[in-house]
Amino acid sequence: MADKTSGEWEPKVIGFLCNWCSYAGADLCGVSRYQYPTNIRAVRVMCSTRISPHLVLDIFKAGADGVLLGGCHIGDCHYITGNYYTEKRVRLMKRLLEESGLDADRLRLEWVSASEGEKFSKVVTEFTEHIRKLGPSNVKKDEKLMARVAAADDASESFRLRALSGKEFGLVTKGNVYNNKLDPAELDRIIDSATEEEFERSLILELSRTKPRSVKELGGIMELPTDKVLRHIVVLRQKNMITMEHPEGFTPTYKTIEIGGEQ
Amino acid sequence: MTDKKANENDKPRIGVFVCSCGSNIGGFVDVPTVADYAKTLPDVVYATQNMYTCAEDGLSSIREAIRKHNLNRVIVASCTPRTHAPLFQATCEGAGLNKYLFTFVNIREHCSWVHMKEKDLATKKARDLIRMGVARARLLMPQEEVKVEVEPVGLVIGGGVSGMSAAVSMADMGFPVHIVEKDVELGGFVRLLNNLYVTEKGAAETIAPLIAKVKGHKNITLHLSSTVKSVEGFIGNYTVGIAPKGGEEKKLKVGTIVVATGALEFVPEGLYGYNQYPNVVTLTEFEILCKRKTLPKLKSVAFIQCVGSRGQKVSYCSRICCNVAIKNAINIVDNYEGMLGVMEKQGTLVDKIPVEKKATDEILERRRRRRGRGSEGEGDAEEVKLGPSDKIEVTVFNRDVMSYGVEHELTYNKAREKRVKFVRYTVDHLPKVFMEDNQLKVTYFHETLKLERTMPVDMVVLSTPLVAQPDAGDLSKLLKVPLGQEGFFLEAHVKLRPVDFATDGIYVAGTCKGPADISESVIQGSAAASRAAIPMAKGYVQAEALSSVVDETKCTGCGTCIEVCPYGALRKNEKGFAEVIIAACKGCGCCGATCPEGAISMTNYTDAQLLAEAKAALDEEV
């Protein structure tokens, strides 16, 4: 086949579009013949709220250059409140991407209604060009980056972050069990610090999976003060997620305990 | 439907049907090479192209291939699933293939129509999209749709005109209906009113036949002075706890629920001298005075429109008050004598008479009740100086007169013919009500003369908006249905589903979803009844197999999923684990993305399926 398609790098953009608004908006865009670059590959989901951080981070691990999430406008969600959760989760995803060192701009959340066909073409065109400017994701070539993105993915699956991002909307709108509504800024700070901690712990586990490592070594790779690394290791040992190995000599090393038979 | 087990265990045998859609796809995508490419994909045993897959020969080619090649997965690459999925799913079912084993790939709206000038790239994208569809199809599982029986009994919350209309409609269709009304009698807000616009009849007289019909209907059970205390269940199977005031709670089994709890009049506390000067009343209080024929002697009446509404205390226009005020203005001009206090007509008092005692007490009592305070500190109404009553002047201070529709404009014209004065004010120059030398006065800015004018009046009637019931929030929590910003119930879709809630089995009618007049309330009540009757007449609801599935081995019973579900479709089972009520679940996936233990998955939207589909896009072409 005479192929213009091979050769030069082209951005690989994955779209997750909600059935009721963004996917329908993309349909209308087609019906109206608004043109946009061919790079995007859309996956239909019933609601943007379905997209957990793991789905997005795993796609980045697989080498996507950009991920576009499309939902209904706030207040218009087919499932009433789904997109409020999406908004909160995207904030968490972006925080995790920042931690991992992959540009958080590679992930974008857009509200496109079923009547906004033209907007869909504009969003896709603009986002594709933005990814083109950012260049290819080096996740698959850069081992260090891959480890960090994998750590971000693992962190997103931690009980603490999933519970926090699930409860966040309720805590600021309906209040906690004591009927106190939490200050959204305060809650954001709590989530941010939990995100940082969970990411660092996941990264320690990620780095110590294949090879036992010392605190100093981990601190060096992670560019973290060793006391902070040690504090994480204490927590991870309490949770029985990491084990101390070869305490001979003066430098103990730590190795990740594999759970289940997945590895 | 094919044997479920057979499909689960068999290796996928995928058939791919690539549609040209005439030239809609074929003109911009190289369909033959795409179909050839599909044959090379894993587990694809058959691939072909059709001119129109949705035409009868296209559909029969699907049926034939399923039989001939023993296909257990079908992919159609054509237009959007949003319009054509049901057709192809039915075709698969017809050929014995579970409809959940069908995959739709959109290469028209999402490809050929949006990449019309790049045939090579569009063709490559079509290949990628089909590869993604194949990756998804390989992981699909057959699903069974759950049928849930519907209890053919309706519940109407609220016994005003909309609630009664809903109840009568359902009862006339043969369904037993319960009405729960918190007041001691039926009729709701309308009971307070004097007469209804356009008709000459009294309000009580107008709705009396409806009340009689409700009371006499063999299918209607009335629960007066009662409120809803608890709601459990889902469409078709609600258990609702109701209790009379201070009485014991009893349980009703109902299939559908209509919410028709009505609205209240906004109390303009602190506005325009309300509760400060005598003879400053709200529209409804004025109607009560008229109805009881206890109007004091008046020479000049001022109506002030939009008190508290349209951006002052509430954001919206209350829709009905222009017409109610016009009606009352005409009433005063036409029938003032008929509404005067009995003593007035006998002419025993001429110059200085008090506001009729009985009416005043009643109104003060109403105000006290609404404020929930005791009667202490309420001064008696002051006396008002009145002049002779042979000619009465009515002025309507308004921001705009919204006499919409067919009749109302004519009524407005009629009022003007009767020399009711309409004086426009703007929000920059609100009229002021004050008392000077024992005389009530209104100062206003005359927009045409650009002058401030003051006129003495004997009574000021404040047109205040209908506002949401203060306890609407409690009911919304019990039923798990939303309220809008102003505290009114929020329908599923503002245009297309105005009397449905997003939650199946619960419907809404009347002023509890926003201001409406009586005919509109009746329309909404009847509409809600017809919507509620659909599942009851059918006898069952069939839930699409698109729901959450809880893995009990992972669930810790933390309850986060229950908190985030907008439909109340999750509950704890007797083991303490989360359990999905399939009939109530809509499959949005919020619980799945939320579950801290990753114990919840969605049927045919599993992480594995979504990731396989998305990652297939990132693979280099095989």
C-alpha cells in the first residue's frame, strides 16, 4: 500500500468518551462533517465516571502520547453526579502524573455535550497539536520514567487514594459522619500529601521489586532525603509489603514482597 | 438465546462485517483492504464487506455467517452504536447469539466523515478501530437480562391538584393508589384561593368534583395527616413507611411513586413593610380575605409584582403571579362589593373602620405558624383610615407583565379596559411602602415621566413567588432523587422527560418541581400517572445487563460504593458485603472506579475489556 502513514512519529491519542454526551458530540461532529486529525482512537464508556486513575495510567504505561477524557458538562451528567467524581479523579491523575515526571498536560478532561459537534473537532484538533508539541512519550524507552509511571499507577490503586477520591465529593457537599462539610482546599491538601506519600512508597516497591536496594540507593534514585525513604520503609515493613535482606555488613537492603501469583 | 455456557468456554470465533454505507464510508476509507486486514486479526474466522450492513441483505449475511462459520462474536464496523446497535443486536439474537456478544465499531461518524481528505490515514484508523473492536470482542461474555416483577400499586405523595390528578388517572386505569397527604384534608394550595383565573367559579367549587372523585374512588386509599418516613427498594418493589402525626409507622408495598408535594408562598419578611404595617399582605393572604368576604373598605389598592423573585431572594420568575394579580385586580374592580366585610355593606361604620378582626387574626396566625413562633409580641393590626368606596383604584407595579399564552393576554387587556393601572418599575428604582400620618403610601419612580411619585393606598398586595417546601430535602434524601438549586425537585431531562426522575419508578408533578398554575399541575399529574403506569401495566421491568458486579472475596464492606451511587442501587447484604440491586443499577461505573478494594466491576465494561480495546490502538499494525 502506498503508505503516507509510516515513517514520521504521529501522536497516539486515546479518547475515553461517555456514551451520552461526548460520544454523541463526536457523532454529531461526524454528521456535521467537521474535520479533525486522524490520531485519536476513541473508546466508548457509559460515563466518564467509569474511568479510574488506573485505566488512564495503565494506558500511559502502554505508551499512549495523550489521553482525552470526554464527559457531559457539570450538571448535565446522564448519571446525575458521575462527572463530579470524574473531575476529582482527574485532579488525582494529574497529581500522580506530575509525581511520575510525565507531563500532566498529556491528560485532558473536556466537557463536550451531545450538541457540541464543532466543539469536539476543536478539542481534538487542539489536543492533538498540543501532544505533537510535547513530543512522543518516552515511557517505553526510558526505564526510569516507566518505573515512575508504574509507581503512579500502583499508588492510584492504593486503598487510601481510591477511598479519598471516592469520598471527596461527598465530604465537601454532604459532609462527613459528623455532618461537617470539609473545606475543599483543606481536603485537596490532604489528598495531595497522601498522593505524594503513596507515590513514593509505590516507587520504593517498584524499584525494589527486581533487586534489593539500600535506603541510600533508593534516596539517590528517587532524589529524596534518606530519612524520608526510611520512614516509608518503616510503614511498608509494618504493612508487610517489603522485607529486609542481607543485613550483613552495615547496609541493610530491602526487597518488595510479591503478593499473589501475578508476577 | 444460545447456551450461555457453551459461549463462555469456547474459543472466540469472530466475524467482522465492514460496511461501505454506500459512499459514506466507502468513499473515504478503502473498505476492501480493511475487510482483508480484519481477516488477519486474532480469532477472526470470517470477515466481509457489505454495501449496507443494515439493509436486509447485510443483516442476512450476518445471520448466515453466524450459522455457517459458527461465529460466537460479531463485529459490525459501520455507523454509531447510538442509533444502530439495537438492530444488529436483534439480528444476532435472531441467529441464536447472545446480544451482549456483539461489538460495534464506528468508522463513519468517528472516521470517514471526519477525515474526508485523508483516505490513507482514514483507512489506517479504520483498521485500528477494528483491531480495537476485536480486542474487546475476544473478552466479551454473554449476559442475561434480569426481569423484575412490578407491584401494580401506585403511591402519590401529596394531595393537591397535581397529586389528585395523578391518583385519579392511575386509579381509573385500574391500579390501586395510595395518597399520602400531610395536611388534614385534600386540595393543597388551591384550598386557600378565592377564585381561579379565566373561570368565574370559586376555587373550592372548582376542585370539589376532583376531591369527591378521589374520596369516592374504590381504587384510592387516602392517608391524611400522614407523611413518608422511610423508603426502601427500587422500581417495581418499593416498601414505603408512612405514619400519621404521632402515630405508628405502617409499610406499603408499591411499584411506582409520584412526588407531588407542592410549594409554598414566599414570605416577604422585611420587604415593603410586610409585617410592619397593617394592610400589607401577600397575594395569598389577599385571596383569603376575598374568599372570606372580609375585605376592609378600600379606595386604592397597590399590587407590587416580583417581590423577592427574579434575582432578589430567589432567582427565578414564579410564572403565575402576574396572572393571579391581574385576576385579583379585575375581581376588585368588578366585584368589590361582593367581597367586602359583612359589616361594611350594612353601612354601620363609615369613616374609620378596623381591618376585619377575624381575617386579621387568621392571617396573623398563618404568619405565626409559618415562622414557627408563638403569638407573643405580635401587635394588633392598627386601624386604617379609609375613604368612601364608590370608586376603587387598582395599581399594579410590575417589572414586566408576563401574561403568556392564549387567555392571559386577553385577561390583561380586560384589566386595562377596566382601568387597572400598570406601572412599570425597574430594579434600580424599587417602589417603597411606608406609613405617613396614619396613611399607607407607595413611592415609585415613574419611568416615563422620570419622576418620583407618591400615592396614598389603603392596601398593598405583594406578589411573592412560590418556593420549595422546606422539607423537600428530607423527601429527596429518602427517595434518592435530586433537588435543583432553588430546592425544587429536578426532573430527568428538562425537555424530553419533564415528569420523570432519573431514577426509574419515581415521577414528579406539580409545583414541587417549580411554579405552575392549576391546569399545568393537572397536566403534569396526569402525565406522571401515565408514565408511572407503564411499568405497572407491563408487569415487569427488564434491566439491561449493564450493571455493577461485586466480588465478595475482595469486598470489605466499607460502604463507599453505597455513598457514591446516585441511584441507591447498592446496599449491604446480610453478610455485610456490598450487593447490587440489578434492577436499579444503570451501569455508570462510578462505584467500580471508586471501590477502594477494586472489588466492583461492570458487566462488559470491565477494566480488562476497556484496557484491551485502548491498548490495541497503541499496538503497531500486525
